[in-house]
Amino acid sequence: MRARVVEDDRGRREARDACLEPCPIERGMRIIGGKWTGSILWHLKDGPVRFNDLARMIGGASKKMITERLRQLEGHGLVRREVIDSAPISVTYEITDLGRTALGFLDELRTWSEGLPQG
Amino acid sequence: MRARVVEDDRGRREARDACLEPCPIERGMRIIGGKWTGSILWHLKDGPVRFNDLARMIGGASKKMITERLRQLEGHGLVRREVIDSAPISVTYEITDLGRTALGFLDELRTWSEGLPQG
DNA sequence: CAGAATCCAACCGGATACTG
DNA sequence: CAGTATCCGGTTGGATTCTG
């Protein structure tokens, strides 16, 4: 199993493979519609955020989930990971220019959702 | 189990319960981000469609899924179900005015997805 | 601090067969 | 035609523990 996956890409490869849907709406949803994915991207819009800060902002999601979703977003080039080798270590996540192109949609979704009958 | 659910609402009640996320983005995603949900809504934009026609349009989704998602959309008031009691029976699904309010960002998502590096 | 590793119950969703 | 019913393997995601 996992034949010929030489480099450990920490989920980046699978991130791509998961989005082979022919329908563009489905493809898009599989990229930014995952649990917590939209929220994560949204919370990065004002600048880089450290891992634990992000986890706190997304209250309700486990670190495991945050990590998985971040790897996936990285795999799609929507988020950049940066390691500052201080002590203690610091890792920040920053939205890329490509990632920013999704914020319009997310904002519309947010507005729509807030305007729904049941709040 | 299922205490006090007297009327059989065919999944409509659960549809609502599933969307109690405090974050509006997550809530929105749980409503239209389900597998096939966006596609279904999208294919209803030009008028009522019969069940089997819809199933054909969404090639790849099973009838079971189409049904489940339609019930969910109905529960959120985004789709209306209409039975024409002919022989053989005919059932059409039509997008509601509320449902139409989602077409804007679904179109944005479509455009966004199509413009991505990997197509 | 920023994860990785492991466990496991719950849910998801496809395949198939059946029905009014 | 428009579903429902059942089975069931695979995935999801929370909880917990461990690590450089």
C-alpha cells in the first residue's frame, strides 16, 4: 500500500485526488466545503495566525481537524504554512492570493446564512 | 427512540437540527454543502424537474442520495415538492424563492472552481 | 507550542432488491 | 415512475495520549 509515494506530503496529494468530480460545484464544495474548512479560511483573512490561536478561534474543532483541514488547504494552494524556529516553536498560517479569491464566495455564503428564516 | 416525533416528516426535522452551528459559514455549509446538494439546487434553476430526470442530470448520485438531499432541501424551504397524480405517477421538484437566493453564490462557487489551476 | 499517533463509535453513502 | 428498505464497507471525526 501507498506504493510509490516516496515523499511524505502529509496529505497534500490526497487533497488533490479527492476533487476529481466532473461537476464544478461539487468540486468546489469538496475543496472548501469540508467541515471547518470555510471557517479556517475566513479567520485567516486579516493576516497570519498561529496554530493554537486558530484552534481557539474555531472553538469546537479539535486540533486534529484543524491540522487536517490546513494540510488540505495547503495542498490546494489556498494557505501557506510558515515555521518560525523560535523557542517555543511558532507556526503561522497565511492565506495565499489564490485563497483570497475564495473569500468573496465565503462572504456571500455568510450573509446568506445569516439572513435565513431560522437565523 | 424517536420519542414524540408524531408526524412523519421524512427527514425534514433532522434537516433543521443538523444546522445549529454557531458560525454562520459552517451553518451555511451544512445546509448547501452536503454531497450533491449544491448540484441539485443548481439543476433546478431553470424550472421544475421530475425526480428521475434530476437523477439523470446528477449522474453519479444514487436515487437514495437524491431523495435524502431533496428532503433536506425541502426541510429548509429551498425546494418544493409537487405530486401530479397521473399514471404513471409524476413528481416534480421546484426551487423556491428562498432557494433562488442561494443561486448567486453557487454561481460564484462554480466560477471560482472552474478558474482554479487544476481546472 | 504544534502537532502526530492511536483508538473507536458513529455516520455516510453505494449497491441491490423490492413496492405502490 | 418515484421512491423505500436493507445491508454493509469505508470514512469521519472526537477523545485521549504522546513528542520534539
